[in-house]
Amino acid sequence: MVTAHAIVRYVERGMGYDLTDIRREAAADIAPTVDVAIVKRLCALGFDIAAIVDTHILTPTVRAAIACGAIGARIGPRLYAVIKDGHVVTVAPSTMTAERSPPRPVSVHSPHLRTGRRRSNALAPGRRHKDRMLREMAIEAGGDT
């Protein structure tokens, strides 16, 4: 129900251990994956993997989410268990915490909103406005248009 990758990610992200040295050593081991070799090395170092899985990863919330067919569940204030086909495949940082980055500002694509100009013909320096101004100047000068 829990993959080796999820266990490794929980030890790194949830428990705060740096596994870079163990990962480097485990790369030379003969195992199906590097994560399986890391879990074997963690067992040899005295980590109780079964207790970690039962108490920290497969919480009642995660078990209920697996039973319901969900794709993920929170396992702590900052962690999220990703579920695929009834197995916890990884443990990711939760995006549902208060530590989220602030929303990006909305960009304005319309040119009249960027410049602050209005689009009405009376205010916009368009062709109609120029033609009307030329007609008004001609009438004022005494010409008949």
C-alpha cells in the first residue's frame, strides 16, 4: 500500500533527514530501485519502517482516502500523500498551507486599460475625432463645410 519512494520522501520531508549520502551509497547496491536500497539501509541503521508507515504515512485519513478512491490526502500540516491505484506513491509538500506564495498579479491585455484612455470617440484621438475638430475649426474660420 505504500511504495518505497513514499517512505524515502517521508523520511526526508516529514522527519527532516538528509539522505544524500545514503542515496549515493545505495546507488551501488543491487536492488530493484534506489529507493528500495535506501529503505533497506534505513532498516539497517535502526529505523522502524513499519512503525513509520503505520503511524505517520497510513493515517486514518489516508486509509479513508484510499478506500474512497481519492488521489491524495493530507498527512500533516505541511505534507500530502499522493495516491495512485490504491497505493501511496509519494509524499509531497502540501500546497494547501498558509505558506503558499501570494497570488500573481493579473495582467491587463487591453491597451486602453493599460494607458488609462477611454475608448469613446469623443476622447480618443482617432480619425473621427480629428475630422470633427477640423470641421469645427473650418466653421469657426468662416468656411462652410
